Amino acid sequence: MNAKGKGIRFEREVKKAFEKAGFTVVRSAASLGKADLFVEGVGSIQCKVRKTFSIYSLFEGVDVLVIKADRKKPLIVFSLEDFLEAFKR
């Protein structure tokens, strides 16, 4: 499975999940810079799929994770399922 195809399949999966939850979604195909999707009412979304992410070990046993790198904005991380449930229209 090549990386580009894997990424495109994941973008489509995320797009379908947002649409199923009632959001309007546009797949940008690089027209929005780094964003892969634009979700009305949410904003730009970057989708990444990799074999492993070290963030998962930090996420174990919690519902929400807040992370921050030096001199960067804090980020909130939670599952796509929990996000869609919280913001369902």
C-alpha cells in the first residue's frame, strides 16, 4: 500500500465521518495550503495517517489530551468519534 493512497483513503474516511454527523465538508486537494479538508463551522483539518504516532501512549486512559511544544500554541486532542458526538448538529 503506497503512502499517498493510504493518505487519500484516510482523508475520505474522515470526510465521510464529518458528513455523516451533519457537517458540510470540502476536500481541498491542496487548494487550502496544508489543510486536507475544510469543515464548515470547524475550520481547516489536516489528516495524517502513519504506522505509529507517539501521541497515542500519552492519550491512553484519558478522554482529552492537551499538548504543547516549546513556543507553540497548546493543542487539544481527542478521538474523532468524541469530537463528532460533542459537535453533532
